[in-house]
Amino acid sequence: MTESRSESAVLPDPPAAATAKAPHLPGDGAIWVMVLGDMIIFGAYFLIYMVHRAMTPEAFLAAQQHLNVTVGVINTLVLLTSSWFVVRGVCAARDGHPERAARLLCGAGACGLAFIAIKAYEWSTEISHGYTVHNGFFSFYYVLTGVHVFHVTLGLLILGLCVRELSVPARRRISFVEQGATYWHMVDLLWVVIFGLLYVMR
């Protein structure tokens, strides 16, 4: 009888095991409302940018030539790398490796800081050359990239909270980490669109 109890104590709970492996939407409804709201706001501003560009295409194209595409590509690669760290971090958290997950999220955060530093360098370079908000194209450039940097900064705070969550054994809510990852991926997606509109599209 004692042996039977000992064996049953170490067996996994079937419903819990099935739930852990079942596919589900990461995070909860609140984070998706926030993400979709941000996407709609950015989408409206993207549309306004396209309308203004269509009105004065030559002026926009001439100003666009002054952007450093190489810097834009580097920043894109930096954020894509950060997303890879976040994906691996979520996988590690789901697999029961909170320490590894925290290290991976810290790697994503380091990429986010690098992105902001590179963007600050790019801003200072453009301003030193006289390209300010008084230029039609650059007014959109500074607003779009500035609001995006704000979102990256907020994303860094959220990643920090996720790392804190993983470092406290009594907490370690996978859903919280998934919500942070969802927000970070939105930030990366927005940058890909911004990069395409401002740096690539001719």
C-alpha cells in the first residue's frame, strides 16, 4: 500500500500535463487589445505618411536619400536578433528553465538598448546635417522613429519585469512572460514596417 502511494505521488497529473502542451494564444485578451490598438494607431499614421508622400513625391524622395540605409539595416538585424532571444526565452520558460529564460530575455534587452543607442546616433547625425522636423519627410521620420523608440523603451521595462518574474520562484507565471514577448514582437514588427516605408520604399 505504501509503495502504491509512493508511485502515484510522482506520476504527472494528466490534465495538467495535457494543458501545458496544448496550443494556446500567448498572453491574455488585455495584451492583444493593447497590441491591436497600437497597430491601428501606427497604421493610421502610416496611411497619413503615404498620402503626404504621394502629394510631393520628389521632395520626399530627395530627403529620403539622406538616410543611412546601412544603419537602418543594422538596427533591423538588432531587433530581429532580439526577437530570436525572446522566442528562445519563452521556450525555455515553458520547458521549466527559468534561469536560462531570464538570461535570454536579458540578451533581448541588450539588443533593445543597442537599438536605442544606434537610433540616437542616427538622429544626432541627421540633425547635425540640418535635417530637422521642419522638413516634410523628416518630420514624419522623427515622429515615427521617436514614438517607436518610446515603445522600445516600454518594451525594455516589460522585459525587465519578466526577468524579475522568472527570478522569484513563488511567481514564475508563464503567461506573464508570454505577454511580454507578445508586446516585444509587436515592437519589432512595427520597426520592420517603418524601415520599409522610410528607408526602402522609393
